Amino acid sequence: MKDPPIDNLVITLAQGRDDHTVCVSIAGDVDIAGEAQLARAARQLAATCCTRVYIDLKAVTFAGSTLINFLFRLSTHLPGNASMTLCRPDAMTVGLIELTGLSEFATVRADLPAEWTMAQVRDGGPVAALTCSLA
């Protein structure tokens, strides 16, 4: 059974137990109405010391230029040499990623990494504040 469509944009950030992995879940329509949420998430990610960012796109119900612009901006503002992996995009989103050249800045995979199950949402809500230690 297919999940019901999500009307609103929901972005959740979860930090891995090692504090160097961040898992981002994006659900709903990614359009101009969600730009403030996307900007907030980007600022929070840029403030971390993560080395890996996984972005789950499975629950995205609409992807267009707003999503692609967000991912491009994110790829250039991640801390240090952090890598970005786009997980579970649908066929149309994969087409956009390839057409726009985003695949040169991010890895695309059809599943979630093992680290995903270990990540925990901080502060208990969407677009959670993240902290990390360099220990």
C-alpha cells in the first residue's frame, strides 16, 4: 500500500551517534513555499562539523527547481570536505539530478545507509538544532 501524499514540507535533521553524520529527511512538496524551511535546515547543517550528510528523498511528492537549488547550495556550504549522498530519489528526481549536473556534487543511492538507523533527532522535532563534538 502506498503512503498517503504529504501536503506540507517537513524536514527532519538527525545526527548520527558519531556526531559526524547527519541524516536529513525531506517529505512533501519542495516548492517555493518551503524556501524558509530549506534555508533554516541549510544554516543548521552548515553550523555542524559533520563529514557525511545523507538526504532521504523518498517522501518528496514534488521536486523541481527549489529542491535542486537547495541541494546545490547545500553542497557548496557544507562544513569542510563533507560528502553529500542523496538517498532513494524517485525516477523523476534522478532525472533532474542528472540533467542539472548535481550528480557531480553528490552521490546518489537507491537505499539508506546503515548509519541511518543509528541517527537520532535532536531536540525532538523537525529541523532539529544539531551540535557536535570534535572528540
